[in-house]
Amino acid sequence: MSTTKNTISEIKNFIHTITDEQDPMFQSLLDDERTGVQKLIAQWYKERRIEAEQLDQFKQISKYEQELRSAGFTHIAGIDEVGRGPLAGPVVAAAVILPEDFYLAGINDSKKLTEANREKYYEYIMTEAIAVGIGSVDAKEIDNVNIYEATKKAMLAAVNNLDENPDYLLIDAMKLETSYPSNSIIKGDAKSISIAAASIVAKVSRDRLMKQYEGKYPGYGFSRNMGYGTKEHLQGLEKIGPSPIHRKSFAPVRNVLYKIK
């Protein structure tokens, strides 16, 4: 099939549908000497390389899940949290059980993704996951028990909120006391696909909540800093004082309270 009579715009519209370089249509493009067509061919090869790299990366961070499935486990829950460092808002954890055939190109630690990609991946994970559980511990409880214990409580709540019972837990860094067999993985959000998915769900869930708090507690920039101690946030603290969702046991907030007293 000859494509030399097609305009470059037409070729641009259909070349993305070609998945195999042995495709007769693609082979005919290789003989088209027009600069625009050759650029489209180069772009096609670049996209295939990226796809291959993403597939390889996905396989690399699916090894824990593959080994566990080989051992007979089917409902493997990845668990991660977000919000240990902020001065305000809750710590939020997610537990995610993915199906065996799950694939999402480019998935990684939520902190390395753009906000747009996190939102897109979040929607896909929520649609495709076997089960998703969310756990949250507010600022008051964080002050009562400390952030480490609060993080464990949020993670346990996320597991308990799963609609399906897990048979194995893959946990990012933390160790949890549960009845389920588990593995605590340092930097697990970059080593396990289930933990990476939980990282994204936890991050998007907490970010959405902090954006809602912006309307309720203006002046701190919560929709931009998500409760972290940015310059804008610290200036708001000095000017307005702490809000009900601030963590009073955290030094910058505690220091402002001390000045007020």
C-alpha cells in the first residue's frame, strides 16, 4: 500500500494506530522521503522505545507480586501513606489490591508524577483495582499519639476498610501488627506495583482534602502546599495563628502557640 499521496497531516493522524514496524503501511512510509514524514517515523520509533522501557520498568516493580502469586497468594495489598511531614491536616494511608493482569504504563511513586498524571492514574486504579481502602488520622490524634503511631493507625484503618480481605500485605517501610503475612519494603513505592498504586491513591485523596480545607481555613495556602511548611504557610501561621487542623505538637506550630500565650 502506497502512502505517498497522503498528506503529512493525514499520515500523522493514522501513524499512531500502527503497532508493528512490519505493518505494510509503515513499511511504505519508510520510502517516503518527505522531511515531515521522516520526522513522524522518528517520533514513532521514540514512542515505541518509551513503551518498551515502561513495560520493562513495570515488570521490575511487579517482582514482589509475581513471587507471591507463584507462592499461591491472590489478594496482595500494597500499603502506603502520605502526610507525615506537613504541619497541618491528616496523615492518610491507602491499601490497594490489584488484579493479576493489571498494567499501567509509567506508574511510579506518586511524588515523582505530575499532578495531572496522578489524577489520571488515580481514576484508573480506582476503576481497575479489586479493592481500595483508605485510612486517615487527624491532627488531634497525631498530637495525642505522635506521627509514627498515627501513621500505623492510618495504615491499619486502610487495611480494615478494604472490601475484600487481603491474604498478604506489602507495606512501605513500616511494620504492622496484623493477622496477615507481610513484608515491609524500604522505598516500596518504587519497588512494588501495589505499593506504588497505594502511594498514588493516598496522595490524591489527601491533596483533594487539603484543597477543600483551603476554603474552610483560608490564609495558609493549603491548596498549594498541602499543609507543608512553605513560606506562605508559615507567614499565615504567624499572621492568623493555628487552625483547628494544625498539628500543635509540630515545632513551627508549637512555637507560634507559645508566642500567642
